[in-house]
Amino acid sequence: MRINFKHEWIETNIGLMLVLTMLAISVGGLVEIAPLFFIKKTVENVEGINVRPYTPLELRGRDIYIREGCYTCHSQMIRPFVDEKLRYGHYSLAAESQYDHPFQWGSKRTGPDLARVGGKYSNEWHVQHLIAPRSMVPESVMPNYPWLMQLLDQSDIANRMKALRAVGVPYSLTEAEREANVKKFGAEVAAMLHIADAKKNLVEQANLGNYDGDRAGVSEMDALVAYLQVLGTMVDFTKVDADELVRSR
Amino acid sequence: MSEQNLQSQTVQTTGHAWDGDLQEFNNPLPTWWVYTFYVTIVFSIVYWLIYPSWPIGKSFLTGFSDITYVNKAGETVTSHWNTRALLMADLNKAEEMQKPYFSKVAANDFEQIAKDPELSGFVLSAGKALFTENCAPCHQQGGQGVIGFFPNLTDDDWLYGGSYDKIHETLVNGRRGYMPAFGEVLNAGEIDALANYVASLSGIAHDAGKAASGRVLFTSETAACYYCHTDSAKGRQDMGAPNLTDKIWLWADVPGAEKAEDKIAAIRSTIITGVNKGVMPAWGERLSPEQIKVLTVYVHELGGGK
């Protein structure tokens, strides 16, 4: 039997066209995206890079960052261009967001990129800036977030960590997982990643850091500032071979 | 299908009529369009060959094009084309362009940089860019600071010293001023006396009797203000303790208060709460040594350098 293919078949059969269009798009996606999960070099495995998951307090800060929609104006992705390097510092690595679910890369920059904002300002500046940005930067168009001084809801922190654990973030539930973390991140960090101690760790870090400058209770501000201050600080680039990073692309 | 359509003789239609006589032409694609389409297909094949493209197993085709750059150690490195290698090569070019300036900045001392007309022009423009990005959010665009938060860098009153070396030290290591809170150490009368004394030092209307007893307290072991601010209250730059005898204020919002009693109240509350929020971040790891040198001269030249 001879098949006499006619393009009109597809054009005049909307159901068929829909199926074939979706097929074409999925092939594109499969070829472009799926291999990244299998190519080892995608997440740079280079000596000197040992990114850790967020502590419970930082994790809550990240959730508030997402809740408030900070990502609608801020990216967290320094691209490998000269001007970005000069302004923001070293380009972002995939390894640096390996525990971010969902990642906060983005491309909308009404405000500056925040991938390496950690350590750039004092806690005090962040607190003032978040409550009233124009008191620090007169020409800013960033909204005020005065309500961040309210108390942080800590009740579900363990569940939040369990959810991330389910997608591969090494928060530990069992003793074996905890020991694996000690090997990978050291005892101090491993203690922070233990889900059973989440609440205690959260409160301790907030009290020790006193991020919001207010000793009374743990506020959402404590969490958000703790998160902002850790952004981009986990890799010490003086200890990483720059050529290895080039080779991993 | 309506037969009275005139063009249906010459041009094919889709064979469907809406509303009785509405038909749709079914022209073939224009030749130029079809050929452009073929060209894009050929283009993509060439592109795949030049740049990293197809995944194969756990790796990918790296493409035939490559990039050569010079790394930090001075070695020439060749890599397949990728944006990171491209950045390294672009940075080589940018460094080459800035080198005449930055190597001079590195080789000269602060005074020489400030004196050299070409270099000081460079410091002014590069320093301004660096200051805008890193310092202006706190010290403000002109360096005038914010009362209650960040010191003014344009006046000749310095917490830690306004010489090139002191400014440089401030930038590399950061600073953290600390004055203890006296609210629970001293009673209200003592604090009021001290506030009146401090007010008297810069010519604010005050209660002379209170100021006199404040003066005694200031240098006593009870309050021990003198320990940081010195007997003469002119301050100690090694501790970041400010001169209290000038009219320049940072933590006590004296300029913002109109009446003398409000000015004294502002001083009082500073003594009660102390100061533990003056954090100047350290830039030694964020900026390069040359950039910090440029900023040192820039800040020095803002007006108050010593």
C-alpha cells in the first residue's frame, strides 16, 4: 500500500495537529532539558565548592522571600559577563542553587541582582531598608515591608524541611543520614540540618544573630535577613580553580 | 461551495465556504519563504558544529570552536567555546584596558595618586562608580550619611581617623563601634546631668548646675565616659569614640531637634541605650586591593581627608 502523505491532513485535523505540536515541543524539551539531569558536570563538582542546605531560619527567610514576591524585581543569577562580574562579583554556579527548590534565578531586574548580597550590608541596613527602602536609598522604588517585624510562624518548620528532603535536599531524619551529613558538611552544619532539632536550631540562630536588632521573639525579619546575609557566601572563590569551572561547561 | 467566486478558477481554495460565500485561499508558500526556511536548517547544522550542542549520553558535543585566555597564574588556557571561557577572555581584554591605570594605582602611594592629574581623574570616575554601587546605599550618593545610621564622610570629623592609612584600614577590615548602654548603670538624675554636660560642650543651651555635676561624672569611675571619650571629651579614634565637643552628631539626633530641651533629650536617650548598631562592612574580600585604594583616595578627597 502506498502512503500518500499530505500536509493538509494535519492542517485540517485540529486534534491531530494538537497532538503532533505537543510531540514536537516535548522532543525539544527532552533533548534540551532532560540530558542536564544526567550530564555530571551540570552541577559543578569542583574542589573547594561545598554548598550546604539552608539552616531552618534561613529556610524560613527564603520562604518569606518567595511569599513577598521579592523575585518579581530581583534575580539571583549573576551571568558570566564582564559588566555583571564587575558589579556583582563572581558568576553564579549551578552548585550554589543545587538545594533551591524552586530556584530564584529569574531575569527580571527592577532592583539589583541579589545572588551575592550576603555580607555586603549590615543587618541594621537590611532591616531599615526592608521597612522603608527610601529611608536608606532616597530614589528607590522598592515597596515598604513594615509587617516583616511580626513574629515568625515556626510551627511547621519540620514539615517544610521534610518536604525538601523528599526532593533530595539532605536534611536528616535518621541517625545514618545525620552521620552522612557530618561527613559531608562537618558536625556543626550537620547539627543544623537535623529535622528533629529544627525548632531549637531556628530559635538559637535567631537569638545569636539578633538579625532584626530586637531581642523580643523571632520575627520574620530575623529569618529574611539571615537568608539575605547568606546569599552567595557559601563558596570561597579564592579556593576554587577558575579553570575547572570553565571546564565544567 | 459557491461557484460564482471569480478567483476560484485560478487560485485553489481550502474547499470550505462559511456564511454561504466566505472562502479561504490556499496559496502555496512564497518561494523566498521556503528557501529562507531551508537556510535556517542549514544554519542550525553549522551552528551545532561550532558551538556546544547535542547531548550524547552523559556528555555533550563541545563544538569545534575554541577560546584562549590567560588565567590568574599567567598560563594560557584553551577551552571549547562556552560563556565562562568567553568571560575569561573578555576579562583579559578589560584588564588590558584598565591596566595602565590600575598598575599605576598599585605602584604609587596615596599622596602620589591624589597629586597626579591623570590618576586623580581616574580615581574620581572609577571611585565614583565603586562608591555608588557599594557605599552610597549607606553613606548616600554624596557621602553625606544619614543621622542615626551612617557617618558623614565629607566633613573633617572622623570616628576612626581621616588619614589615607586610617581610611584604608576602615575599608579593608570594616568597623564596629560600640558604646555600652547606661540606662541600667546610672540613675535618671545622673544621665540627665551627663546629657546637660555633653550639650554644654557644643554650645547647646543647658542647665549649668546639672552640667557641672555631669562634668564630674563624666570623668568619674561611676560613668567612666572619659575612658573612651577622654577627659576633654575629644574622643579616641582607636576606639571609634567620637569627639563630643564639636557640633557634629551621628547617633544623637541633635540637629533634628529644634528646642534645646529636645536636643538634650536626644543625647539622653543615646546615653541610655548606648550605641551598638554602627556596622561598617569589611571590603577586603569583596573588592580588589586596587579598588580599595581607589576608594580610599576617593573618600579622602570628598572633603574631609587629613
